[in-house]
Amino acid sequence: MTSFAELRRSISRPSLARRAALGLGSALACSGALASAQEATFALQAKKVLTGTGEAIESGVVLVENGKIRAVGAGLAIPAGWTVHQHDGVVMPGLIDLGATLGGSALLENHESLTPDLRVADGIDLWDPSYAAWLAAGVTSVYVIPPTGSVIPGSGAVVKTAGAPEQRIVSTDAGLEIGLNSGARRRDRAPTSVQGSALALRDLFGHQSPAASVQRAKRGELAVFAHADSAGEVRLAAQLANELGWKARIVGPALPDQALAIVRGAAIPLVLRPLDYGVDERTRRSYGALGATAHPIGFASLAQGGGEPGLRRGAALAVRAGLDPAIAVRALTGGAAAMLGLEARLGTLAPGRDADLVWLDGDPLDLGTRIVAVFVDGKRADRGAEGR
Amino acid sequence: MLALFSLCLAALGAALPNSGIEPPVQAAPDEHPWLIQAGTVIDAKGQRFAPGAVLVKDGKILAVGTGLVAANAKVRDFGAHAVVTPGLIEANAEIESIDRAEEGAEITPRLRLADGLDPESRAWAGLRRNGVTSAFLSPGGRAVISGRGAVVKTMPTADERWILDPAGALKATMGQEPSGGNIVPRFGRPNSIFYRRPTTRMGVTWEFRKAFSDAQLYAAARSAGGPLDPDAQVLADLMASKGEIRMRARLLQDIRTAIRLAEEFGLRLVIEEGIESFRSPEEILAAKAKLIYGPTLFEPAGIVFGFGFATGSVRQQETDRNYLATPARLHASGVEFALGSADYAATDRGLAHQAAIAVHFGLPREVALRACTVVPAMWLGIEKRVGTLEVGKDADLVVWSGEPFELATRPVAVMVDGVFADAQED
Amino acid sequence: MKRSTDPVGWSSCGTRALRRAAAWVFAAGCVGVGLGHASAAPQEPSTPPAEPVATPVAPAAAKPNLFVQGARVLTGRGEELADADIAISGGRIRGVGDFQPPANSAAKVIDARGLTIVPGFVDAASDLLLEAEARAGRTGGSELELALSVDPFDDRPRLTALAAGVTSMALARAAQTAEQGLSAVRKLAYPPREAHAAVGGSALHLRIGLGRDRASKERDLRGLSSLFEGAEKYHGELEKYAKELKEYEEKKAEYDKKVAKEREKEKDKPEAEKSASKEKEPKKPREPKEDLGKAAVFRALQGELPVVLHVEDELDVENALELRRKFGLKLSLRGLSRARAAVDSIAKAGVPVLLEIDAVLPNRELTRTPAVARDLAKAFAEAGVDVAYVSGSRGRELAPHLLDLAAEAVSRGVSRASALRAITYGPARALGLERKIGSIAEGCDADLVAYDGDPFSSAARVRWVMVDGEIVYAADRIEGSAQR
């Protein structure tokens, strides 16, 4: 007997790619020519190359072949016949937003509080205007998550902000979302309390749950993104992670230095909200207090679409408050990819990785720095827009 | 003037970064012991040292007495008027800043309040201001059986050491609080948490009795190989072990109901609040129930911080019947009780104030001290670590500005596990 | 008791309002107490800053007794000086260039090698210092003095902004009411209640239009017109009263003299024959009702008080410029988030603009609002308008980020020099205080911020902040106290 969940999974899994391929096949017939290997093969000479690992190469060369990075380094020999781009500025990997609900409230399934079977990949609108805004701000990959309006709103997908539609979904299940923050609870639907949420999660993970995402999360194959604001919620998230064997990331703690004090022993990575101008002094100093910590961090806009991701601004303000710039760059790129388990494809400039590049006219963490161009899969994707 | 201002700015700069949780201090072994000197030291075991001193090292008490000397100790002398007592133990604290109750169901025995504790809550400082160093945190009363409370130290650490018992006594609530504001579901899809089952005291009792009766049936079925029901299992285990149930019962009728139910299911009873317990102390004595009395208020009717409109009036009706002399009368009747201040615990009318009222209205001072230290320590099962000033016990103590439990006396410093938290700091 | 110095001759009588009115008449008529801003002729496009005019000082004070040496100095007016010294005395800058402190003098020297020094930032409109009710309140009126709404006990936001380099600030509030009140410029280094905190330069804050339909914009325009006309009329009444009062006093004096004389004459006469003067005693004129609001508006009409008009789109700008033409106002515009099309006419009129975050960084919050030009700040900078980036009605959030706002403007195409100018010289000029604050030049207050790198770089930190020649914030406290 097939359970409803299994049935739904069997229906939904291939659907997106198929839909994208079918629905757009005709529309993209012409752009298929642009996607030829020639376009996505070039050499790039830049004043400075940030590899995303924290390393900076002065006068570096990036070789891009068929949308993938072939080599990165100083003084590399450029194969004959290749197009050479010169850039008098900085080149870095495309930024990664570790959590945004691009597509908005259409992704909030709210009929009950624990819906681990739901997959954002089944509801993504690749042509939501927010992707263009994120792209303009240098973000090339977004971990799209359901809005955190319930204890388990479902699993999130990693989507590129540009590129050929059939290639834009990098991962359909990159993480399981769990809401321990107050926004995830409602008074008219059980559980109404933190400890109720804890019990519901223990029950779900303790028993044989039919949900594949739960099974995978239990085996540590699927990362768990636990949203927690207060120190108490962070404490609970760390406890549950330890108890239920999660490969956990704690998302959006209000005061990250407190969260760090709690999760340091458990080595749970932190996903931070980017700072913004309205943020109070205490929170800003809390970001600064992270200082030069070796603890893995990343940034998630947690935006509902519209506006800007604000990732680069947030990282810059954190640096102003005292965060180490090299750590901030890593958090925006390589560190974020590692949190999604996609470090083999995204986040760093290394052989074999996707050629997702951002060109800037200066230090990426200076607020006055402009984005000159954004490349996704080796192809220029922006339209000259600027953004954060 | 400018110089002064610059100092302010510098102070601002210096003060703000301390926002995070301090790294665990208790674990670090002290290089030097603390020698705390005061005019009087009361050890809560019947001894009074004047002048007295307490020697503390690595979070434990090394010595208590008169004329203590320690070579390399850091000395802190609080003066001739100061009195040192063991840290108080709040036997019934309801903290606003945690989700006290799960409202998704009436019977939630597996819930643990410990899961919702926030080490950054301001409540801990509020408790410490009352001289409280350990507390039982009681789940709220919106469910009939609302889960397990927690026993904690009032100075949170980044790790879990501050939680003494994450699975404290199972809490149930009698009376109108679980039913207040509930609406009978009629038709259509209920879309409010107030569409709930018990709407009267009788309904509350019925829910309780049904849960335990079902658990009895379940236990029988389970031993015959039936399926697992984790909720019923908790109740069945409790009955099998003749465990403790902590019932919030305010009016005499609710106290009687609690006694009856505990007897019916073979449970050991702890009565929480017990506002009308003075009306029939014999029944409490006969039932061998533990009584955690309080809060006592100056106002005849309690100002309610509870659940707003839904149960406010209900609570008021129940707490209305408290009398300032109840502790003294209970003592006169031979009932041993601990003091608790419920939702006043973290306010300036917490335990220090509650005990002061009790003393002011006739409770002997040493009985009041026992009701805030030795008795709750025993009842919460933490008497080996806290409750008295004895060699080897946790260095939890309060320094009072004068004789404790006077309305004019306040705690000036509190030490938890060998670490000072001055009243001013909080 | 008449004072000989009293030019109009009736300061000894009448009410406060009357005395004030007299003073204005005097000021307007005789001297024209303009703030420096008045020199910018309305029809001329904004010109490059005039040479700093050294304020005359007493010789003793002019001898510099404090030297900040060896810094890279960005003057706020666009110049950049490498390895420059700043000479200071009496809280003022006495010179910028190459100085050697006189040998064996008591002059203090601050070693600033490796540091970049910029003028203390000026926020030309901010609600940071106002108490909560004044910030959000819906009461308004031209007589409302915002300085009275400063909360003296709310120190933290002020100190936070000061530590971020903001040294002067003009009080302003959100545009809930058509007449928002009278602002004042304050330094942040002093407690708000201290008398010397005020730098001067009040301005009258009004709003026009602001996100409403065309008809209401029209109504706002008419409302403001009648406000100004009402003030003129009120002033006319006051003038008439002053004139009549003068006549009355002359007549009364004459009459009194006469009566006294007659009394003297009749002293010897028998009682029955005594008669009062045949003439009737002159009638005292009736004073018009005191109206502080109208009085304030009249000061604005006289050009004594600059007017800051809160506007949003180009229609509002048009209306604002219309008012300026009609009443000869000394005008600044604030807001302008949708006024891309009006940039040229503003530049032509030479009106300074105060841009809030939604104008500096348009489209930051929502892409779904009607599209506005993203390059608004750039357009203003390139058109040669005097621009000031202000924290406006989000002072608590944005005042500590004034420099960040400028840095972001750079990412939107504004040049670094213009961006820095928009938080230093630009706002000072918009407030008419460019000879006092907002630049590092001879005669200006020694309000300086020292960064340990390029201020626009995120890695740079404020090392110290100086106000009126004294270090009021030092990142390294010990070093700071040594300087003092």
C-alpha cells in the first residue's frame, strides 16, 4: 500500500525539471544557441581574485571552460584562441543567500504545523522578479525556503538566480526547515509553545515517520535549518540537534554571540540575518563580537522577496562592527556552499566548480563598491544593474 | 564637562559588548577561595554564628563558622549588620518569559518546561533579587495536566549545568484556570484555541480522572502486548511508582478534589498555592500532602498577570480568598509547608517579600527560613546540594542588609555556585 | 524709562510679542541678519563654496595651542591634503597646512600620522534627539520649538551617533503635520540642555504634498500660501499697532506735560475752580492678539529663518518653488524621493536639498512600489545642487550610519568627494552654517573625526572624535584621556 506521502513524492520529484523543460522548451529554443560552449569559455584577468575560501590572489587569472572553472591562479597560461577579459577590480564567487522565500506567501502551506513532506521545489516560480533583484546584488544562488510559519514548513531548494531554466535548480532538497522561533507558532494550532514544538519534533523523529525528508535528516544526509531567535530557542535547537542526530544549522539568532556561546561546543554552524541600518546597537556589537571566530557562519536574507537581499551590506556593517573581513567573505560564498552541502559546485573559485562570478570595482565589503558584472555558469547574467 | 562626557562615552563603549552570555565561570577552578564575612551567619540547620564567615572555593562551601581565617583568600566583608543565609529556594515560580503552557491539548504529560527555558531571560535576575538561588519552575495552568516542571539554579550557564532537574514533578491544575474562557465547540470548524473541552471545574476533574483511568486500562493492555501510547505510559509509570503529582489547587473544594484524585490513583500529592488550605489543615495533614503555600498578597484580590481576559477574573476569584496570616495559622495547626510566589517570583514581590509578610503576620522567623530553604530542598530532592550552609554543599548564599524577612530588609548580594551576583548588578 | 539704544523706541512697553516684532522689524530693516546662506542668491545655481572667511578673533585666542599633525585631511569641501597639520585654538581651526608648533610653547600636539581626518558629520534633519512623542506626535504649529522636545535623559542614541562621527545635528521630525515646527542646530558632544549646545541656525519646517493626490497637493499649496499671507497680515497689524502706539505715546507725553503744567498753574486756585485739562486723554490703541506661529512664519518671510519644505515628487517641488518665488523664502527641500524629474529645476533655483534614505537608496525596500530612479543621489550631485544626506525621521536607526549612507551613495554612482561633502559641507550649507561647521577650514569649529583608514572602507574605525577642539570620544580610552 502506498502512503499518501509516498504517492505525493513519486508524483512531485521529477515534475519540476520536466515542467521547466517542457514548458520552456520552445521559448528557449533560440537562447539555446547562446548557451554554446564558446560563450561560456574565456579567460579572466583581474587585479584581485577572492577564491571564496578566504584566500586572495593578486593579479589572478580565472579560466572558465563550458561554464565551469578550469583553473585559478596567478600567472596561468591562457590557452590559445580563448577570449580574454581584463578586469581592473575584484573577482569573487557569486554570493549565496542561505534562506529567502522568493515567491512569497504562495509558498506558505499552513494547514498544519508539521509538514515535512512539503517541498519548496514543487512551488518555485523561476520567473519571480526577485531573482533578478538578487542577481543584480551579486547573489547567484539562493536557498529558497518556505516561510517559517510552522514548526516544519518543509524542505528548501537551491536555485540559481539566472541561467538556463533546466539548470537553475541546483538541488531540490538541500535542507529541512524547522521553526523553533516564535513566528513558527500560532495560538490556534498545536503546538502553541516551545516545549510543545520540542515534543512534536521528538515524536516525529523518534518514531517511524513516513516522510523521506525526516528519514534523511535522521541519517544526517539532509541538513536541518533550525530557525531560532532567542537564546532559549537556540539552546533548544542545539539540544534537539544533539538528541536527534541532526546535521543542524541555527538560523537567524537575534544575538549571534549568545548563540555562539551556546553552540560552540556542539560546533553547529550559524546562519545570520544580515545587519541593516535599523538594527540596534546591542545586536550590532553582538555581530562584531564574533570577531575572528573560526566558527562557521553564513548569511541569509530571510526576505520574502521584493527589495534587495542586503547580504553584502549586512556583511559590510558586520565588518564595521568588528567581524573579520576574510570570514565575512567566506560566509557569503564558500562557507555558505558548505552549509548546503554543495561545496563541490558552488561558493569557491576552484577547478570543476560552476563559473558563478561577480566582478566588483573594489573590496566587496566596502559599501561604496559597485558590482560591474555577474556571471552565472560562465555567462554574463546581469543587465548592468547595481544592487546590494 | 567634556572630560566627564568622554568618560561616559568610553563607558558606553565598554558596557555594550558585554551582551553575550558570559563564558561559564563556575567551571573554572578558583585560584583563591572567597571568605565572606558578616555580622551574622545563619546556616538554616539551627546554628547562628555572630560574627560569622563562610569560606567558599570552587563553587562549594569549605567552612562555616566564627573566626575563620584563610591565607590567600579574597575577603569580602559585608559589615556587622549583614546577615548571611543559605540561598533561598523558590518552590513555585512561574516565569513570564517562557511559554508556560502548551495549549494544543488538555493532557500533555510528556511536555517539559525545561525545553523552553531561556538563559537570557530577565527572570533570573528577578529571582536573584529576591535572594533565590534555586527554583522550581512550574508550567502554566491552561492545560489540566500540563507536563513537567524544571528545577534550576538562577544563574544560567552556557551549558546545561544550571538545570538541576529537567524533568521535575508532573503538574496538574484543578479549579477554573484550565477551563476559564473556554467555549463549547458547537458546529463548524473551531478556529480558536478556546474551543476546548473543559468549561467547568467538573470538566477539569473529569479530564484528569479520564486520563489516569485510561492509563490504568492502557497499562493492563500494554502488559498484554498492546501498542505503545507514550502519554498514557507516563501516567501509568507514575502510578506504578507511586510518584508525585503536583496539583495547583486554590480553593478548599479544589484541594479536596486533589486529595481525592491522588488517593484514587495512588499518587503522592503536592499541593501548589493552596490559598484556602487554612480552612481545613487537618485534611492536608491526614492526606500527608506536601503544601507549597503562596503567593500571599497585600491586596485582597490578586492582580493578575496570567492569561489576560480569558482567565483573569477566574484567577481573581480564586486568589481573592487569601489571608495574610494564613502561613502563621498553618504553622499553628502543625502543617509543614514551603513558600512559593507563583507569578510574582521574579518581581519585587517574590519570595523575600512573601516570607517577610508571613513573618510580619505571625510566622516564626526560623520557620519562615525553613519554608524557603530546607523544606523545599527536601521536597525538590536537591537537599544534598542546597538548602543549608554546610561544608561540601553548593556555595549558594544570600547576604541580607539586616535581619532577613523584615519588610525593610533586602538581599544585598547573592552567590550562586561560588559566583557573586550583586543586587546592583542586576 | 526709555533707552537711548532702542531704535524704534518702544521696547519698554508692550508685550513680549511686540518686543519681538520690533526686533524683527529692526533686524529686517536695518541689518538683515542673514545666516551665511542668505548670500546664495536665489536665482543663481549653487556656486562652488566661497573662500572660507576667517572669523575675527582676539589675538590671544588666535595663537594656536593645539596641533593635529601629519594626517591625511579631507576638508569636506572636496580638497584632499596629504600629510597636513591642523592648528587649533579656542575650539576653532586656525589653519590647515604645514605647521610647526612653536618651540618651548605649551601647545599640545596630537600625532595623527596614518590617520584620515574628516570634518565632524552634520545631520541636517534628524529626530534622534527628540523624545518619542515629539517624533511621532501629530501636533504641529509654526511656533513649536523642537528644542523643547529634546529628551535630556536619553543619552545613548546621542552618544552612539557621536561615536560614529556625527558632531552636529539639526532637529527635525517626520512630516505628520503641515507645520512641523522650529528646528535648531545642536552639537552632540554636550548634554542637550546645556545652553552652548545650540549652534544656532533655526529653521522652520513645513511640508507640502507628500504622497497625496493632486487635489490635496493643491490644497496644501493654498494652505501654505494663506499661512504666509496670514503672517504678512499679522505683521501689518503689528506694524500698525506699533505706529499707533508710538503716536499714542507722543500724544500721551504731550498731554501729561500739559496736565502737569495746568496743575502747576491751578495749584493756588481754590478747590472749586480746579478743572481737568480741556483736552481729552488720548486713547490707547488695541494690541493685536499675540500669535507666535504667525510671528515665526513672518521671520521666515523676512529671510531671517530658513524654511525647510518636506516634499516628495516633482509636483511638490514645483509648488515649493512657486511659494519661494511668491514670498521670497530662503528655502531648502527635504525628502524628494520621487523628484527625479525636478532635479534640473532645483539646480537652476539653487535650492539645497536634504535627502533621506529612500532618496539616497531608492527601491531599497520594495521593488513593487512604483519605479523611482535609482540614480537620484547621483543626479543631484552631478547637477551641482547642495546635497545633504540626513537621517530624517529615522534618526535613531540612521544617524549612526550617516557615513555608511554616503558610502552606499558611492555605489549608486556618486563620487566619493560628493558623498563626503553631502554629510559635511553640504548640510552645513543647507543650514546656513558653512562658516562654522562641516568643513576643515580656517575659522570653522574644530569638529574632527579621525579614522585609521579610508573612511569609506568598512575596515576603517573611528579613532577619535573632536568637538570644539576637545577629544570627546576616543576608541582607545587611555590615549583619549592622555590627549585631554
